Amino acid sequence: ASVEALLDETQVIQKNVDIGKKDEPAFEKSVEEVAAQLAAVAPSHLNEDQSARLRDLVKKRMCGETDKNGFYEQLDLGFSHGGVGLRAEVAHNIARRMEILLVKLKDYIE
């Protein structure tokens, strides 16, 4: 997607996070939204378990419980070892997109 499209996505997420600081369901909605956008980048469909792990990982990243490298490593880590189980290049692409989406959310996770 273009930079403009990514920035539009961050504006929607920003609104939800603003609400989310006072409202847990709105924060969960932002996590779902980010995870869905990132999953859409994967060349193959994620199964239900992979999607759940991706959501958990997005939440940890948005809350600052993991850093950029930890996020990438969990995406890349084999499913049987507790990761999402994506190929390295797909994990790299998704991790990069996550960092772009976090640019506007920086104040909320630091």
C-alpha cells in the first residue's frame, strides 16, 4: 500500500487508541484492525491460530511489551515453537508495516 494509505490507516487507529485509553473495547478494536491490516499483507491466508497469535503480538507491540526486533522474531518463529510461523521476508515486511503504523501512536506506547 502507498504511504498515504498507511497514514490514513494510522488516523483511524489513532482515534481508537484515544478512546481506548478510557475504553478497553475500543483499544481491542484497534488491535483487531491493525492485526487484520497486517494479516492482509501475508501472501497466504493465516489460519485461526496464527491470526490469534498475530493479534496477541500486535497488542504487545502497541502496549510496548515487545520491541521491533521481538515483534519480528515472533512473526518469524516457527508455529510449533510459539511464534506466528511466517517466512522471514513476510515477517520482515509485516514488522516494517507495524513500525510505520506505530509512528503516530508513539506517544501511547513510550
